Amino acid sequence: MTAVLERSRDEKHPAVLWAWRLLRLDFTGIAFAALFFCLSLTPSLLPRDWLFAGLIGGINAAIGYGIGVFVVKMVGRFVLAGRG
């Protein structure tokens, strides 16, 4: 019990480290997600309810994030790997 109390503030619990690793986001992925979300808000000829518009916006943001992360990984693997 005292070992837990004497743990320094710099040492983090493994569960906290695992949770922060899950929350690590890619900047380019977020940029693509924002772009795709904004594109989902463009006007269309079909009227959309607010719930459906939010659902489509979230799906488009998730797709945009995936494409952004994929682009970064491919650029890092094929373009930047040949430089050094």
C-alpha cells in the first residue's frame, strides 16, 4: 500500500498510458476529417433532417480521418523513405 502512495507524480499508471495512446490523433487526419465534414454540410436538393445531417457528417468525418492517416502513412513509407 505504501508503494502506491510513494509513487512519484512523474510515473503514470499503465492504464493511463494506454488510454492516452488511444487518444493520440494525427494532425493530417484531423484536417482531412474537418474538410470532409465541411463538404457534408454543402447544400443539396434533398432536404435533410438534423439527425440525418449529423449522421452523414460524422460518417464523412470518419472517412476523411481514415484517408488522411492513410495518406500520411503512404507518404512516409514511399516518398520520405527514399530520401535517406
